[in-house]
Amino acid sequence: MKHQRSFVLALLSVLLFGSLASVSAQAAEKRLGLVVGNANYSSGALPTPANDAGLIAQTLQAAGFDVVGVRDLDQDSLRRTFRDFIAKVSAAGPDTVALIYLSGYGLQLEGENYFVPTDANIARDANVSSEALRLSDYTKPLAALGIKANIVVLDGARANPFAKSGPPLAGGLALVEPDPGTLIAFNAAPGTVAQNEAGPYSSYAQALAEMMREGGLPVTELFNRVRLRANEITKGAQVPWNASKLQAPFYFFDRAPDAPPPQVSPEQTSSIRSKPIRDLDARDAYLAALDRDNLQDYENFLVAYPNDPMARRVRAIVAARREAVTWRRSRSIDTPPAYWSYLRRYPRGFHADDARRRLAYLSTAFEPPPRFEIISYDCRRRRRKR
């Protein structure tokens, strides 16, 4: 095949059949899954979450997971389901892998992510914390159990019908730092939303199920490939995101002994990944930037191929990521100078209303004084006086 050695095949080769092996090698390892598909919202039904949840639950069961699969949960049922799942994981012991997949509406507010139950009535921003579930309230206790691996997948970055009065909510999901032993994945990069899809499945759920069934694929690599696959299915419109602090290796399926060899060896793939963006042709450079998913390589792509058809999308990725990082740092510092600094840089930014909410909470004026300590948002987080 003409492009057998290309970056595309190195990262997107799918060996679905003949690569599935028995999970008996992990017989001592307990695998527990919670899959939620919220579709029938009082504000209007979503076309794919119920099917997406069924697809992911079926794939997890094939991988040896004991799956709790539920749909269309109201607030009380959703909270109880989370509590029961955490108790089940706690009782399973330290050699446990827990995976949570949530499909429906996700929201962000003041740097926190929320999952919306079907009966939520969110007329304005003040309703979010009481009507939706703050995910960190459940993911942090799960991480504190010290099990082998926690995997949290939020397929919920969608344009939403909530908070139509008052200051608007920032779109998409908030950039977050995973807890130790945890991998977090979103269907769309922080601060962005996935396109509306008629179904029967979302592009992200299709890509996730497809890659989960590839034998011998480390879980972090799997989610990197999900990003590439979903981007391919949506013709560049959707860029999933993931971040990992997993410490123990984990594979959904072992690679079968009789599986055909990879079309591109790990050594070749490593060699491709180590190449500078400028040394790859435009298409492979774009895929390399997606695979590496960091600001530096996206910017390197724009320097090398400023007029490429995909450059416009990459500029949008860079802008969203820069602002997401800036807001995350401001929220982490959580002082008036941090929010004034964010507003000075992004006076009409996606998180401008979040910054004003925090300033109001801190009983501080929206307008800064003539002199204040401006946050420098480089990697060293230096500060300077103005």
C-alpha cells in the first residue's frame, strides 16, 4: 500500500479482528465500569447518548468489566448511582480498574465540570451547583481509594440550552488536572464543543469503542488514537482531549499471539513521533500535532504550514488552549490580581463572566486599581508589578 509507512497508518491502523485476546491474564485484576447515558432531558432530547452508552457498555463487558449501565437519571438517582459505584470500587480492593463513562450534557462553571441530570432546571448560572453534579465531588474520592487505575470519560461537551438568562456559561468543559492514578478524557478539547450529530452514535463514542477493541494498546496511547480517529470521522471538526496521571500499565485487551504484526513497528512510530513538525509533509504534520496535542507543536505546524487548509482549525485549537490554560492558572491562584490579569488579557474571553463571578465572591471590584500584581502566564508563572 502506497502510504504504509506514513504517519496516518502509524497512528490509525485498526486491528479489530484477530487482535482480541482473553482477559484471563488479568484474572486477579478487578474491572468495574459505570456507564451513564442521559438523553431525555426536560429541555429536549439528545439523539445519541442512550446508544453511545449501550455501545460503550457492551465494549467494556467484552473487555471483562462488571458494568453498571444506566440511562436517563434524575438528580437523586444520579447521585445515588455515583455513591453506590464508589462504594463498590472501595470494596473491590487495590488491584481494581474503575472506568466511568458519562454521555449527556456537561457544563463548566468557575473552573469546575458538571454533569447534568435529566430533570435539571438551570435557568441561570446560580442554578448549576444545585441542579447538576460537580464531578470532582466524586472523582476525588475515587482517586483517594488508591486503586490501580481510574478512567473518567466525559462525552458531554455539547452546545447546551441552559442558563439563558443572566451572565452566560463558558462553553464546553474546563481544563482540569487529573488526580494521581487517574486518566480524564473529554469528547472535545477544553473550551470547545462537539458538533451536533443525528446519530445513531456520536463520532467520539464510535472512535472510543473502536480503539478500545484494539489488542495490546496501552490506555494512554488508546486515547491519543481516539483523538485522531474522532478528528478523522468529523473531518477535522472535533478534537477530543485527554490527560493522564496513570502509574500502572493497563490494556483493555491483550494482543492475541496469532494477531498479524502491526503495519508499522513501534520503533518506526517512535521515529516518526520524534521528528520535528517541519520535517513532515503537511498532512502528516497536522496528524503529528494532533497526536502530541501540545501548544508548541500546534504552533510549529502554523509556522511550517501557515497557508494549509487545516491551519485555520489549528489556529482555533491554539486560541482555545491558550485561553483554557490562562483561565486554569488564574482559577488555581484564585486571587483578585489573577482574575484582573485574566480580564486584561481576555476582556471578552469565554471565562470573563467566570472571572467576574469570582471577583464578586471575593468582594472585590471588577475594575483593578492603578497598580496591581499582574500574573505572567508563562511556564515559570513569574509575576511583575504594574
